[in-house]
Amino acid sequence: MKVLLAAMLLSGMLAGCTSNRQTTNNNMEQELDLTQEWDKVFPPSEKVNHKKVTFKTQYGLTLAADLYTPAFPDPSKERGEKLPAIAVSGPFGAVKEQCSGLYAMKMAECGFVALAFDPSYTGESSGEPRRTASPDINTEDFMAAVDFLSKQDNVDAERIGIIGICGWGGIALNVAATDTRIKATVASTMYDMTRVSGNDYNDAFDNEQWRHRNRENLSKQRLTDPNAMAGGVLDTVPPQAPNFVHDYYDYYKTPRGYHKRSGNSNDGWRVIGTQAYANSRFLYYINEIRSAVLVMHGADAHSRYFGEAAYHYMVDGKAEGYKFVGEPNPNPENKQLLIIPDASHCDLYDGGYEEKAGQGQPKNMIPWDKLAEFFTKNMK
């Protein structure tokens, strides 16, 4: 009787576990309503094919992405060869219809399979409440994109790289230090979001008193209005505002880069949505990245100090602005710092624009050929 009772109890427990697991799985499933028409801020290329795709993260979130593949005839297909691939995301607060999609499309023109994705809680991807960020979830977003690419029939899983733009440049470096499947990484016009969240711009408030005040304010915000939004680009920029504020306006608030799903183009992020970033540090182990890394920054970018510090810490194990110190990199020869003359922060979003006869005309400040050469060389 005791054995029978134990068996019945165990059966009930297993049934309960199965039921709970099914409920959890059902809660994780979310059918995304994806826009099928071309709604990017850049024109389509006749040199690539494009389609909408989705994939899941280990946190049960479904990410929406644009998959770009070369449209030109590929002789290697006749030999059954597969293509190298690149996952792209950024900037922080942007969507795949903005510059990450442009980067992906340009890389596809160069012969790569390229995936531009919306991070969790952002754009067309799942996650509630909207526009929330997390150091671990955002790192997982990139690794889940690598999972997706690795499983594609036309992709060589041994030749996968990533591109992170602006705030996602710092995330990309963190991912490169985490995931050894990644053979090459580009951090373009990067921010270290954890550093700026903890210290403010140029480390102006790198002290315990300011951080404590900031922690107090965010802690109170959780009870007063946890869904309050802030941080979107200003609708009107006063002439005396810093140049980088004008730089952001010229991209996010004009036809050049405005998109209705972009947080930066509209009302920003949840005020408490990046609370964990201030007490984290993405770049602690980047000096141990053995794979190839290219840090690309504009010479005139307000954010240049992020990229240069990240590069020097990655190679030397120490850099100005970082309190942590590590060993010099075991593979410094495949690390590069590329400074683009006369380029601002947002010039590396889309190549830059200049006014001609009252109309914005695109420049060509992003060296697409150099990026393609970097990935080709290091993803053999």
C-alpha cells in the first residue's frame, strides 16, 4: 500500500510538473505581428534578397529580424559550399529598420548572410513591458542570433561574426568575450552603456555620492511610476546644445533616420528599464577575447573615448577610465582600431549626410569594403 501511495503521489507530482511546464511554454509562445512591407529608412538593394524571420532566446522571448542574403549567382552553391554569416544589432534604443538593417544589407552585398534583429522588448520583438534592457538578456539576444544563423542551411556555422553599433558595440564585445563560436567582431561608433550609466558622460560623475543619489531616484521610481519613459531624442534642439545632441536629432528626428518603432526617435526607454546597467560592467573580460575584433570610431565623435578605451583595455589589459586591470591579450595581433577622419558619432550610422540644395545627400564615410575584408580574413 505504501508503495502504491508513493507511486500515486509521484504520478500526481509529475502530472503537475508537466502541466506547469506546458503552461510556462504556452506563456512563452507569442505570435509576432510582423510588418511585411519595406519600411526601412534606407532603400532596398537589388543585390540582396530579404525576408522577415523570428527566433527564440533561452529566456523564452521571440526576436524579430530581417535576413539578408546575396542575390547574385553564387558559383559555390554548385559545389555545395556554405556562406559566412554576420549578426547585427544597434544602436541602443534603435530598431532593425534603421542602421543595423543598413549594415546587414551592405554586408549581404559583399557576400555574407546577414541578420539584423530587434533586441528583446524592442521594435517588433516580444517582451513586456516595452523598451526594457538587461545586461544578461541583451547578451543572450546576440548569442541567440548566432544560434539561428548556425542552423541555416546556407550558412557555414564555423564562419560567423557580429556587428554591434553604438550601445550595442559594447554589448557585442561582451558577447565576443562570452561566445567562442564568434570568429570576428566589429564594434562601430560604440558606447559602453554600463560605463555611461554608472559614471555619466566622460565619467563626469564617477563617484559614490552621485551613484547613490541615482540609485535612490531609480528605487523610488519603481513605486511611483515604473513605466515612465525618458531618453528619447529632443523634438527641438536649442542652438547652444552640444554638437552630439544636434547629431542625434539629425538622424533620429528627420526623414534620414526617423522610425515609428524606434525609442530614440520617439519617447525613449523606461526610466527604470536600464537600472541594472549602472551596476554592471560589460568589458571586464574583453582582454581575453582571442577572436578578431575591429573597433571603428569617428574622429569627431563625442563617444570616441569609449572605443579607444575599449580597444586599449582589450589589448593591454588596462585603459584610462577603467578601474579593473587584467592581463594583456593573448592574441593582440588580430585586434584593430580604425578611426574615420572627420566623422561624427552618427556619421557611422549610415555613412553621414550633408546638405546640398536644401536636401540631405548621403556621404560615404563607412568603409564597407574594409569591413568585408576584415570578416573575410578572420572567418576562414
